[in-house]
Amino acid sequence: MTFFQTIKDNDKNYVLQTYTRQDVCLVKGYGSWVEDINGKKYIDFFPGWAVSGIGHCHKKVVSNIEEQLKKIMHVSNNYYNELQPVLAETIIKNSFPGKVFFANSGAEANEGAIKLARKYGSSSGRHEIITMEKSFHGRTLATLTATGQDKVKIGFSPLVEGFKHIPFNDIESFKKAITSKTIAVMLEPIQGEGGVNSADLDYLKIVARICEEKDILLILDEVQTGMGRTGKMFAYEHFGITPSAMTLAKSLGGGFPIGALVVAKKYEDILIPGSHASTFGGSPIAAAAALGVFSAIHEEKLLDNAVNMGEYLIKKLEGIKKNNFRVKKIKGKALMIGVELDIDDGSKVVNECVREGLLINCTQKNILRVMPPLTVNKEEIDLASEKLSKALERVS
Ligand SMILES: *Cc1c(COP(=O)(O)O)cnc(C)c1O
């Protein structure tokens, strides 16, 4: 019995079987690369489901965590910790005037946003939240209710009241969905799990204007799009709008769990002592990790790199499309890319890529998600493109 087989047996016997796993056990990561338990190397173009956004084990993140580990690991939120306010200031200076609440995951950050909206609406008797079809907001009861995909809801009724789903990028549907009870609209500027679907420029501008006119909160879920993924620090910057609230998680901690709810100035006094909390939220280790991510993005000019390498990668993928009739469309922004396939089961391509030594993802059955770390270089893109091309040929 190999060591890997023992790990798989233990997983099967003792871990709740809620995941479909590849037959791979990863033990090491550095930059765009990971290594499995047998020593096989992979280029990782979907690093940790977009969590390791600046690559695996970025030295800034590692050294910040190491330094903090030697001092204190956890400080309860009854006390100040040295780094939480520094991180909050950093997030605000990189986004819009307001304040930050720290959580531990995307779902938890979104729960905070939903509670913010509910509490703000409680004085005017408004509680309804509009969300988009094909959206994804998390797996807690409120966030799976907010999610515009039926498959995550099966068996969990009764769901949370007060959510309405509308088609994305359809302004008339949005206008029609607004009632005297509407308090917020929540959406991803680019839908991730939904298949890499971008909001239209005009759509988001008009939504923002209507929200402003009707005192409705515009909540942007930037859990996947945030932290440079689309070539700007936050995706809303592409649209010339400012949200009422924004949620972050995934790559915020560079691999370490952290979530954040960023609340614009107008709403910063809604959640007060006793109304919201999180035991682990904003721990000094998590804050140290996230500060490392911000300094890496700035010092290594990773936003520019995301734009340049995104262009280069899209060109490469367009080249593959020319030679492979299974590839229908390349979409996305900077390093958040979707490759739409003309086959029912894109997971076959993902499996072939694993064999080739390339990690990517497939969502909505036929959209490959290619999201390399912001630190990626041309050589890695060349290599990954070759591997993807071979994998596609084998499946076609
Ligand atoms: C991943 C994701 C979430 C959920 O984050 P968790 O950390 O898994 O709770 C929410 N929204 C979006 C857009 C996501 O991509």
C-alpha cells in the first residue's frame, strides 16, 4: 500500500465526502508551480481555486506570517491587534472611503453584507435583495439562497426569505424587480462559477445610478474578481462606479483564510457593537498575510503584469481556438479567463490537462477556467498553452 493510498483511504473513511477530488495529492507549491506526493510537477493555472492569487507560497506572504507567528497567533476582537487596523487602512486606501469588517471566508463576508443591507432596511421596512441568475455567493443558508443556481439549494428548504433572482445584464428585469421592499442588489462584476460572464459596462453603470436614486445598496461580490485578478485591484474600477459595499476573500490572504466586508462611508455606522462579530475575523496572522499580498502587488507591479500576461494568454488561446473546432469562445478580463467549449463534459479536458501536468478548472459543464497567478510569466504561459492544446486534441 502506498502512502498516497493510505491518505485516500483515510479521506474516504473519515472526511465527509462533499468534494469530487482529482486523483492527486499536492504537497508543495511555489509561484505558478505545484508538486504532488509522487514528485510530479504541475503548472497551476487555477491556484487554490484563485486563493493563491499571487502564486503559491509567495515570499512576502510567508515571511509576514513567519514574523507574526513568533509574536502572537490569535488575538480576540475584545482587544486591539497591531495589524488589523493597518490592513483595514490598506484596503480602504486601495478602494473607496469607508470601513472594513473582517471575516474568514467569502460566504461569511457575504453574510455580513446581507446583514448590513437588512439592518439598513429595517428602519424603512425594506428587506428584499436582488441577485443574478448564475451567480455564486457561497454555501451558508443566506448565501446559497442568494446564489442564482438551483443545484446548490436542493434539499435545504426552507430557504432564507427575501431574495429575488433576475437575468444578468438585463436592465429591464432589474427595473421590474425593484419594489418598495427592495434594499439591495448583490452581484459579481464578473461571474466566476457562473462561467466567467462579465457585466456590461452600461449595465453596471445604470444599475449603480438606479441604486443611488432609490437608496438601494449596491453590493459587489469581489471574492473572486478582487485583488488584481482583472488587471485592476478591484473589478468595479473598470466600470467607473463605486459600490455601497464590497466583499473580498479568496486571494486576499495569498493562501491564508481571510474574508472582508468593505462598507462605504454612508453605511459605516449600521453594524455596531453587538450586531455582528466573528471570533477568528482579522487575526494578526491573517492580517499579516493579506498585507504581504498588497505589498507584493504594489512592489512587483503585478497589476501591470496581469494586464500584459492576460493579453498574451488570450492571444495564445485564440491561437488554440483557430486549430481546434471544440473551442468556441475566449472570454474574460486580464487573468480571469473562460474558454467556452463545444462539448458537454469539459471535465474530460481538465483530466487530460492533469495528465499533461497542468491544473485548470471547468465550470458550468463546458467553460474552462484559466486563472494563473498574477506573477505568471511568458514561459509558463507558453508551456501551459502547449499542454492545454494537447489535452484538447486528445478529447476532440
Ligand atoms: C468562492 C466564492 C464565494 C464563496 O467563498 P467561500 O470562501 O468558499 O465561502 C463567494 N462569492 C464568490 C464570487 C466566489 O467566487
